[in-house]
Amino acid sequence: MTSDNNSNLTRRRYLEASGAAGAVIAMAGCMGGGGDGDSTDDGEESSGSGEQELEIVHWWTAGGEADALEALIDGFEEEYPDVTVNNNAAPGGAGSALDTEIQSRVLNNDPPSTFQIWPGKALDTYTESEVLEDIGDSVWDEEMRDAYLDGVKQLSQPAGDFVAVPLNIHRLNNLFYNASVLEDAGVDPAAIDSPSALLDAMETIDSETDATPMAHQTQAPWSTIQLWESVLIGVGGVDVYQDVLAGNVSDNEDAVRESLQLVADYSEYFNDDAGSVAWDEANNGVIQGEAAFLHQGDWAAGQYQAADGFEYDSDWSYVPFPGTDGVYHVVTDSFVMPTSNPSPEATEKWLSYCGSVDGQERFNPVKGSIPPRTDVPNDEFGPFLTTQREDFDNSDAQPPSIAHGTGVTPEVKSNVEGVFSSFNGSWNVDSAYNGLTNAF
Ligand code: GAL
């Protein structure tokens, strides 16, 4: 990292971004460090040779996500038998529990070897505080640079240096469905051509079947934020969405209000226990034939794959979220190397492996995502993901997500979460709209 001649300021900003300083200090040491290297105060490491323990902090415990990480770790251990993996999960969809834990550990010079984070703007807090290693030479060699999609490569270097290794690309604007439920209701998903037509389809499902029209979770705000993101693109198009992302909410008042109103109308058709379940528990309703639709990133397809006897095409399928054809709304995950790293050599090996063909070929088909390397063969990707790959290649736009941190700074994301925590349940469009005008 570069030298820091303003460290108190960046440290203070970091504390502010992570919430109350007291809370951060109180959490220090909650999660054990797993390192065997010698830390020094300035964050530089002297690493021992021989065996190292690699502590990986992530939130992949739901649906097929744990299987995907396991597949990645298995491949890594085959290639690097000298490294022992400490698989340390901080469960909670969309990282809802990970951030505070990681920030307190990084601040207290007790970081894990690596942790999961969205590349792009989500990295801002860390790059501003200069707590991520520049891995431009050690990990991002020529071979990797040549193989990656340019856009993803850019997300890995938000402040100039390469600091992250993305390993997947998820699509957010999917509408998954249980095929039998839609058939029983006489609803043709291919004919749903707008967010308001989806509302009509849900009304039909409600009157024609006993199923819940839309499986959803409102326990944490992220699923409703991402639903609103898709509806906003469906209502206003990508330009409006990007303009909102850039902070121009009131310039797009009609589209923002209309999209919020549609989400409020959809909420009439959510499962009754939406406020107390996690996203994958809600999705179980689709798998069991108790719910019709699910709006989620295609990590939901990873869960379908992991379910017994629930087959793509015959039992479940999907359409791009109504009104967003041609858009590939991107969510991507990466791993980083914090400074004061307890296992620098093992961490570099892990990051290189995440950036390899083998790693991405093992991980993505199970996760329900496509690889950011352009040279990963198609063979392991089933029919659903093969279609997603084609859709990605043919897409007109690949905007980043708000709920999944790549498109907005952590501060904006946290403001938007505040707005949607209240919106979840109140469904008050006026106050959500006013909240959003201040959030960006
Ligand atoms: C996203 C993440 C995905 C998936 C999802 C649900 O933020 O990028 O990989 O884990 O949350 O937790």
C-alpha cells in the first residue's frame, strides 16, 4: 500500500463509516484470527515458510452457496496441499452480518487472511483507509489480466491499484417461477412484459390457486432494495436507473414513485412470514410448490440445483424480470488481501486460485453464476447458465447493483438500507421517495 501521511483522518472516517466507534471497539476480537505470521504495526508482514492457515471469511451458507464454496476450497486444497483452510462463515444474505465484523477486525489489526466483498464502490471504505494490499504484481499477472473481462478488471482497481479478485458474475434481474403453479393458474410467463403486467399475473395466481404469488423476505432490507432496482429498470430503463445511481432521484420522480408503488402493490402478494424468513427459506416455497414467483439473483438457481428432484425447465424456470430484457444487472463477488495479513503467501495462493480457470470452473456452475474470465469452458455449465452466458454476451447494458454494493459507496448503500427498512412493512411510498432523495 502507499504510505499514509493522514492516517488519523482515514482511520476516523473508517470508524464513522462502520457505525459507532464504541460498537466497533466492543466487537473487537469477536471472531478469532487464524494467523501464524508475525504482524508489525505498519501492516507489513513477515511470513513464515512452510504450512500456513488461510482464514476465509464469507457469507455463503445458504442454498447451494455452501456447496459452491466447498467446491472451490476442494480445488484449492488439491493445488496447494500445504495450506490449511479455516472456513469462517459470517452467515446473513448479501453480507448483512459480515461488514461490521470485518471492519472491526481490520481496524484492530486482526484481519482474516481474506474476506468476501463486492468489487467496485463497496471497496471505497477500505481503499480510502489503505487497508488492502496492492496485488497488481503478486496476483494479477499478465495471463490473468488478458483473460478477464475489462469491466470486471476495472471493478478490481477502484482507486488505481488492483486490490480484489472477482470470481463470479450473478444476474440480478431474474423472475424465477414454479412451472406447475403458473400452469395451474393459466399464467404464461413469457407474456408478462412489464412490471405492472407482473402485478396482474400475481392477482390471477392469487385468485386461481392457493399458492403465494411471490416468495420474498423483508427481514433484512436488501431483497426489497434489489426488487425495487429491477422494477425501476423495468419502468424507466437503464438510463433512469443509472441517473438515480448518480444521485439524481428527483429528476426521475415519476419513475421512482411508480416503481416504489409497484413494489408496495407486490407486497400484498408476499408470503405471510416474509418478515421472519431468510431469502432461501422464502425460496423453499417455490421449490415446494407453495409459491409462484421469486425475484432474486441467480444464486437462487444454485439453491434449485441443490434441491432433490427440482429440475430446470420442467419444475422451475425463469424470465428476465419483466421490462428488463437485454439488461444483465450485475452482482459480483471478490476476495481481497487485507494489510497486516496473517498468511500473506497462502492468501496470494488463494487469490490466484480464485482468478484461475480451474477455480472459476468449479465454483460458478454450483453457485448459479457465470465466470468473469472469458476462457472458462462451457462444459460444466448446465442449460440454465449456458443461457445466462449467452444473455450476458448479448446484453445491451450491465449496470451494477445498489443492494449488492458495487454501484454505490457504503455510505449511500447504508442510507438506502435505512429507507427500505422502514418501507418494508409500512409500504409508504411518499416517505420512501423522500428518503431516497436524501439517500444518494
Ligand atoms: C450477494 C452475493 C451473492 C449471494 C447473495 C445472497 O450479495 O453477491 O453471491 O451470496 O448475496 O446472499
